[in-house]
Amino acid sequence: MLRPESAADAAFRHEVRDWLAAHVPEALRHKTFRPLPVEGMPWYRALSQRGWIAPHWPRTHGGMGASPVQQVILMEEMARAGTPDFPTQGLNHIGPMLIARGTPAQQQRHLGPILAGDAIWCQGYSEPGAGSDLASLRTRAEVRGDTLVINGHKIWTTWGHHADWMFALVRTASSGKPQHGITFVLIDMKTPGIRRRPIRTIAGDEEFAEVFLDEVVVPLENVVGEIDKGWQVATAVLSEERLRIGAPAQALRALERLRMMLRATPAERLPPGVHEAVALAEVEVETLVAAYLEAAEATEQGLAADSSYLKLLATDTVHRLLELVRQVAGPAAALRDATRHGADLLDATEMFLQARRLGIYGGSSEVQRNIIATRVLGLPVAGAKP
Ligand SMILES: Cc1cc2nc3c(=O)[nH]c(=O)nc-3n(C[C@H](O)[C@H](O)[C@H](O)COP(=O)(O)OP(=O)(O)OC[C@H]3O[C@@H](n4cnc5c(N)ncnc54)[C@H](O)[C@@H]3O)c2cc1C
């Protein structure tokens, strides 16, 4: 941490550090796999009871209302303490969206269970034929009376097989631009007609799933915003998602892994130039922290943050750090399992593989570059006629 800190923020850091030292379960500390809900949710609930599960949510909706600096302090101390990571579709995607755009009844029903860890959410955007080109999605929904009847197929749904609820994009009309006729809806995963099949990732875990929807009946009151006008809601969620993926949490965890690997490696086995590379990596993490602080402050003030740039920066920083971990590990990088070294848990490969996802979900890095090129820099769209 290279930044100066106010007395209040320093006191907050100590409070967090002491509490984490006493409360992070030993079995989860510096775990290389993201834990399954059965292992990870007790930790989620412990954080919730301490009041620290939703730093970025306003106090009026049960959040911590933490300043961006305090948010970063929490991330830094959690990385240091090796707290487990978990998917955050409830906390970072649907929660903030319902706070901004949900009806009072939707807020009342869903925000409490998200905070308490009583409801796990998943995101039903991607389909076999609709990823980067999300607006081409084909899961259909028909209005019948005061319900929507949904038929279709979602894929790459993180924790889709564990979730209690899904927020999904469905097609309710197919005339006009593809972005028109998309509706944003909340689906209770216990509804008859839903089938889920886990998919194994490159890292060997089963974090995501396919979800098949066959005549799934959902009350119209579960629509967020208006029928056919869900695209704006969907892109607002994506923007928030990119801001949160762009937070330095993952980079700080990767930096911690790098420090562990350095502590465990005898000086004579370190690759040449590694100290300079590590110093540079630390500066890159601080650059990311600064960019996040700026974006989070802009968001707090209701200004548009450049979340595509932030996501790209976070992804590239994490990838560089984990590449460095592998260089320091040398031949040991070929070992798949984490190994203990005193209090440290050494892992060169698991996190490297898991981090590939950062450049794909929430919109791939190529797509973020396109957005920056066209919407931020005003460059012409590739392939478009002049
Ligand atoms: C770990 C993980 C978790 C995920 N979780 C979820 C989830 O919970 N819910 C959900 O809905 N989805 C989820 N996804 C899906 C994710 O959003 C999509 O994988 C992503 O949007 C890319 O879509 P695609 O896989 O169909 O690839 P494609 O869109 O087919 O892209 C293939 C390749 O082409 C490139 N490409 C595509 N279009 C362009 C372009 N215009 N210009 C330049 N390059 C381009 C892409 O960058 C990529 O490299 C997850 C994905 C991963 C890896």
C-alpha cells in the first residue's frame, strides 16, 4: 500500500485486520479453488452479520455505505488474510440494479435475502448462440394473462445449478432492432420446467451450468422495468458488473500469491530481473487501485464511469501477476495442486487457470476494446460503411 491514509481509515484497516485474523476459517484461508456454496456461504453469512458483506450498497438498503477508500481497504485486508472468493451475482449485479430500478416490492422481497446469504442468484444472459452478440438471444417469453411463459436455453450460468433465483433476459418481441423486444425478468429457480446441467471449466471445477427452460411460468410482477425494454436494464447491470470486476480485489489476491511464491523460493532460484518485475507489478496494482477509486467515486456521484477500461486494466494486471507467479515457481508451476510452505499456500497454476475467465465474462477483453474504441475514443466501427 503506497497511499497516505487518514487516521480514520487507518483505524478502520486495523479493525478489519484484527477481525479477519480472528474469524477467517482456517480451512478456507488462501484456498485456491473458489469454495462451493456449502463451504463458502457460512463465511458469507459471517461477513454479513459483521455488516461488511455489501460495502458498496447504501445504508438505506442495508449496505455499509463505505467510501471507495474503505472498500479498497477491505479488499486489501481480505487479500492479505486469504479470505475465500465467491461469485457475487446477488451482491454486485442484481442487488445494485434493484436498488436503482426495482419496484419497492421487488426490493423488499429480494435485497434482505441477498445480504443475509439466504438467496443465491445467477445471471441468465448468455445462450449457445448469444455471447458477445448478446442482443441476438432467442429464449422466448410470451405474455399469457398476468404471467410470462418462458422457453429457451441459457449457458455459462455461474452457479446456475446452485442458485435460488436467476435474473434473465428473454425475448418478448422480434420486430425492429435486436435490442428491442428484450425483457429483464426475475425467475425463481424452483419453478417447474427448469433443468440445470453443470459444466466443467478449464480449472477443473464445476462453477457454471446450462439452464433449460421449458414452459416456465413467471408472474409479470417479476419483470424489472417494462416489457420489451429490458436492454437498458441489462446494460446497466453489465456496466456495474464491469466496475466490480474492475475492482482491485483479484489483483490484490494475485499479488499476495506472488509474495508467497517469492518467500518460498531461495534467492539463487529466482529468475533474473524478478525484483524489478515485482516492483513494476506492485505499481500496476496501485494504478488499478487509483483507477478504481476514481471510477467508484464517479459512480457515487451519479456520473458514468469508464467500466470497460477498468475491467480491461484489472484483467491485464491479474494476468501479468499470475504469469509472474509461474515464472518465479519455475518447474514447480507444472504441479497442479497447491503446496504448503509454512503459513503460505503455494499455487502457481490453479489461480492462473481460474483467472482466464476474467477476460471472458462480463464481456470479453476484445469487446471491451471495441467499446473503448467506438464509444470513448469515437473511432469508426470496424466493417461499418463510411
Ligand atoms: C467463467 C465464466 C463465467 C460466466 N458466467 C456467466 C453467467 O453467470 N451468466 C451469463 O449469462 N454468462 C456467463 N458467462 C458467459 C460470458 O458472458 C460469455 O462467454 C462472453 O460474453 C463471450 O461470449 P461467447 O462465449 O459466446 O463467445 P463469443 O461471443 O462467440 O466470442 C468468441 C471470441 O470472439 C471474440 N469476439 C466476439 N465478438 C467480437 C467482436 N465484435 N470483435 C472482436 N472480437 C470479438 C471474443 O472476444 C472471443 O474471443 C461466463 C463465462 C465464463 C468464461
